[in-house]
Amino acid sequence: QLPLVESGGGSVQVGWSLRPSCAASGYTFIHYCVCWFRQAPGKVRVGVAGRDESGLTRYSDSVRLRFTVSRDNAKNTLDLQMSDLKPEDTAMYYCAARQKLQGQWWLLLQPDSYNYWGHGTQVTVSS
């Protein structure tokens, strides 16, 4: 059911960069809203960066100046370019998809509005 696969996480030092990728099969991202979420141990899952079907993007305040989400139509992926990584970025990162937002921008970073989830990729940032 709309499978999603994350890859590209890893363990890095503060200030380094990573570019995890979310890939889909059986459907194309151009018809869906897709978002990256993260969840640290003992914490709730929060939205990080998302892109809707029209190209609208939103970022959490904690990553807005450091992360950039982009869609690669040729590869059918949603990539998350993370720069200047900090220890507080350490978490399991998930991608998720849902039906078109159709202008409902306030749902873009809301995890309970998404229907389809990948299994996650771990990002660890050490100081």
C-alpha cells in the first residue's frame, strides 16, 4: 500500500551534512503530498520538512535555515538536504505521504494527517 523507503541516514559529527532520500514505488510523488518527520527516543514524532503536490514547502522552525527538501521527478524521490547538523537533530527520520493537500497548508507538517509511512532511517549527530 503505497510503499515508501528511506535511505541515506548515518552517523556524523556536528557541522556535517547528510542527504537522505525517500523513494516510492507504484505511484508518483507529483500526485501526493510528501513530508519528512523525525522522532527522537522518548519524544513525539514531529514534522521537519514537507512538499505538497503544487510545490509548496514548509519547515519546522528548528531546521528552516539548515534543511532543504526537494523533489527529484526523474528518480521519483523526495530528498532532504541537511546541513550544519547538530546533536539535537539526532533521531529516526521517516518519510510519509498523503493525498493532495489542495491548499490545506496547515496539515503539511502534521503527522496524524498522513496515511502512508516508511520504516525510517537513523541520523546520529555527535558533538
